[in-house]
Amino acid sequence: MVNVVTPGHEPVLLEQVLKGLVVRPEGIYVDGTYGRGGHARAVLAQLSTKGTLVVIDRDPQAIEDAQQSLGADPRVHIHHATFDRLADFVGVATADGVLLDLGVSSPQLDDATRGFSFMRDGPLDMRMDPSTGMSAADFVNSATESDMAAVIASYGEERFAKRIAAAITAARSVQPINTTLQLANVVSAAIPARTREPGKHPATRTFQALRMHVNRELDLLDSALESALTRLRVGGRLAVISFHSLEDRPVKRFMRTHSQGDPVWRGMPNAPLASQPVLRLVGKSQATEDEVARNPRSRSAVLRIAERVRA
């Protein structure tokens, strides 16, 4: 039997994901965000020898884990790539299910050397694939104050974005901001104490914004959703887990749009097939109280599922 839980890591909304995907033993499934493989192992455990699991992750450490854990299984195909490229690894209209678990993974947050956490000092990196692209340190030390403010406001929904960008600009003029705690301290000092949310670190929104920016998360999400739709067979299901409204909104919008069909023909008799809905909304799930108690990260998780209903 396949072990579905990595020690110290519990996959979020696992039961709801498996129920929503309705795993067929001989089906083809895509996990576009392997992480540490909790969801992937659970799906694999339900596949027969004729089933297929396509594993994708942009993080080299996640791919290394996948190779060590699942690489010897002939049913598993592992790809180091961003999830918007899933169409490259699956035939058109052949997948029975696609899972996307968005945001940063627990192992990435827990590793100080990755630079995602404001609670642990480490290099200010934040790249999900450290081998490519601009790091968070590169951005905060080179971007204009207005560009920084725009990123923090847009991706962090931070009302003090301009103050924070000004504080970063002033701080980097003295010395480069190269570590997570350096940045966290600058951001914290820029936010008035009376406005801080109880139990929430003042740098939370800024760190989220920088992470989403350097990793192009929302741009890739839009592309990944479109790719997933082209690869789902009729009856195949798309399952997406998001952790905040910036992720959930485009998922909700995408599923709703494709479940309504062409508005020009909506409600009219004899509408052409091409104008009819492509998706059917299956449902939305959140963690139970028991799961939140076991795994606090699941508190904000939202799972949305849709099923392809026509070619």
C-alpha cells in the first residue's frame, strides 16, 4: 500500500479531494503541484496497474522527493515544470482529473534557506524554482518605489503599501535588504501599531505579495486553468485548492464562466453546441473543525471542483 502522508506533512482537504475527483482505477490523473506528494500518493493508491499519474512541480526539491518516492513506479510520470505546462505532458481530452494545490507549500515555508518565511531568518529568495528568475531580494533592491507599492497593494491587498515601499526604499539606501528578517523588520516598522491585526504578523501581506510577484503565480494560474480544460476528457474533473481570495477569485471566475456557456445564447432554444457550457460546477469544500485542529494551514483552504460535460 502507498503511504499517503510524508512525516510532518498532512495534505490539505485530502478526503474532499479524493471524493471530488472520483478516482477511476484505470484513469489518468495530473497533480500539477506535487509539493511533498500527499495528494499524489493518495490518488496513486486508488489506481490499478493500468492507471497513470502525471506529477508536475516547479520546485527542484519537490521533484527530488517525487523521484525518490515514486520514481520507480511505472504508473508515475514526473516533470520539473510550471503547472501551466501540463498540456505538454497529457494528451488532448484524456485526463480523468487535474489537481492544483495553489500557493506556497509547508516544506517551502519551513525551510529558512528558501526565504518564504518572515518568522525564520534566511536569504530573501522566495523563488519556487531557485534556478531561474528574479529573487525577492533582487526585486526589493532594484524596483522603483512606485512599482514596489503597486505590487504590495495588488498582490498583498495591503493598505499601507505606499508607506512600506517608501520604508524599503529608505532602508536599502543604507544597505541592501538581503534577508527575510531584515525585510520583515522594515515592513513592521512602517505599519502603525494601532492598525495591526491581532495574531497576524504585520509583514504577512507584503511577503505574500512579493512571493506571488516573483513567481508570477496569478499569470501561471490563468494559463494552467486553460490548459487543464483542454486536457480533461468529458466526465473528467478539475479540483483546485486555494488559500486566499486572490487565488480563489480567478478559479471561481473560470469555473463559473465555463459553466454558463455563451451569454449570447443563454436561455435560448436550439443553442449551438459550441455555445453550451463546458463545465458543470460540482461544489466547494472547506476544512472541518477536526482537520483545522490537526492542520492549522487548512483553516483558509477552499477546494472548488468542476466537471467537463462536453467536448
